[in-house]
Amino acid sequence: MIIRNCIIVLILFFLTISFSEVSEANNGISIILNDQKLIFDQPPVIEDGTVLVPMRALLEKFNMAIEYDSNSETVTAKNKNTTIIVTINSKIALINNNTKKLRVAPRIINSRTMVPIRFISEALGDEVVWHEDIKTVNITNKDYALPIFIYHWVVKEGEGKGGTPLSKFREQLDYLQSSGFETVTPDDVYDWLSGKKILGPRSCMITFDDGNLSVYTLAFQEVKKRKMKMTLYINPSWMDNQMTDVFRQGQEGYHFNWEQAREMVDSGLVNIQNHTYSHQQLDLLSKEEQKIEIVKAQERIKEMLGYTPYHLAYPYGSYNQDTLELCRELGVHTAVTVKNSIAESKQGPWELKRISYIPVDKIFRSTEKKINFQIEEYTCLKENL
Ligand SMILES: [Zn+2]
């Protein structure tokens, strides 16, 4: 009999696995995660002044893996930093092995495990505010990580040296696509950092610095085929003068031109942003000189492409306190570095890290967002910076 009950519980539990967003009323209670309204197939309930929501549906929004043990009637939710264990009908919960007393015990309603939303969200370090008058729970979740890949140029096999071989680039795009990655834009990143948007659990950003001609002739063709998005940080002075940079002197037609830039932007897949006017090392310049480098590029891009680029990549990844102050003063939305790691919200908008070596093959072996990047484990394809 006990076994049979366990099986029934288990079946009921697995029925809860498929969470679908149905447009059913949430019992008049709104749950807003950042700016996204969450709809649960089992509506939230209020018990003793506490809002209970379906645990699995909520925690999957936080990319947590969930397990249920029918013997002990415990639900374990895990990600890299946090393990939450609750027991049905018990007010004692565990967060990373520390005991936490709940105001209301989790319970099963319509085969969903319902838990206090405040407890779960706060366990994850999010801010939770309950607005009694409009029956709304606002959760601010900024704990999120995003791989931003940095490329410079692509080469056909046997042609040129350095750069990313075309076959490898194709392989990497295919890998991202077949693994269900969505390519996002710097505006998406800005919205994420501002708490306005939640990015999908498999989001990434593909970036190219310096406006190399091969970005137009090779990379653009590849992303177009796959309808993926990429962001290019460019130096208007280099484009205007078709100048070669210090690394690749002597190569004619090194940069794509404005017409090609426009074609890429018009495709809707390419976002062109600011890599400063003439690619100088910002931390060696005065604040005023840095300002000129940033603003002149903004103005030229606006003139040639019709919009102001509010996103910046520091040349050579170099910046100092003056640069950060300028970002604030000039209203730069995001800025990326070449520090080799995954971007995380705690880095703030102007020191976002990027993956400089392209270890795409090893990405997302696990299902959990933040442990996908064990940089040191990668066999890296080293790119020249
Ligand atoms: Zn550069």
C-alpha cells in the first residue's frame, strides 16, 4: 500500500513537470518577475497572508533543477550556488544546509507543490515586494549570467593567419543553434541589467571588434544563413580611412565600408556599435581625450547609419576610472571588456566580460546556466586579441 501511494505521488509529481503558460487567471494575484508577468497553470493562493506558488514552475524560471523524493516527500531545487530543500507539510526548509523556518508549510494543490514565493525568491537573493492593494508580488531577479563571445576576424582555410577559421566559425554557430541558443543584442543585455527583461536560459551574444572586412564577406553570410544576430564594435576612423591596425599592417581593404555596414544593419541581424573613433588605448588618454574618442565615434556612426550607438567596447580592453565616469556621464548603456569570462550582472553595465577564446564546443554540457562556464576546462581555440 505504501509503495502504491508512493507511485501515485510520483505520478502526480511527474504530471507537474510540464509547465505551460496558460492564460488562466492567477486568482487575482499577479506575480511579476522583473517585467514579466508569470502565469501558472495552478494559480497562486494566499494562506495566512502568504502567497504560495507552484514551486517547479517558479524555479524553472530561475534555471534551477528540481528533484522530488517521494519517500521523504521532499523537493530539492539546485543550481550552482544554492540548494533549497522543502518538505511537504513541514515548516522547516533548508537553504544550503541552513535551517529556515517557513511561515506556511509547502503543500500540494491539484498535484502542484505550492511554496511561499517570498521564501523561494529570497533564498535566491532576489528582492520581493508584495503590494497588497493590487495583489501583486514583484520579484527583482538580476542574478544571471550570459556568454558574450568575442571574435575579430574570420579566415578561409589556408588564407592568412590568426583569426577564426571559417570552418570553425560555422561549426560554432551550428553548435549554438542546435543547442537551442538565442543570440541577443546589447539592447537586450541593457534591458536585462536594468531589470526590464529576462533573457532566456540559453542566450548568448556574438561580437566582433574592429570592423574587419571578413566580418562582412564571411561572418555575415554565415549568421544570415542561420538567422542569428551579431554585434560589431567598429572604429569609424579606420573605416573612413581604410587604415590597417597595428596587428595587421599591410593588408589592403582591411575594414568593411559604410555601405556594407548599412547592408548588414538593414538585415536586422547585425547591430553596429562603438569601439571608439580611432582605437586608442583609453587608459593612456586624458579624460577629455577619451571623451572625444567615444563621442566622435557616436556622432560618425549616427551620421552614417542613422542611430546613436549607446554600447561600447574598449579597444584592447583598456579602461580606467575616467572611462567609467564617462560611461555614466555620456549615458553609455553597456560596455564590454576583453576579460575572459562569462558576463554576469554583478559586473555592472560597463565592465562586462567576454569569452575571448572560443570554447564553444564545451558550452552547456550541463543544464545549469551558471556552471556552464568552467573556463579552465576548455580546450581553447586561441584568438589573437
Ligand atoms: Zn579592437
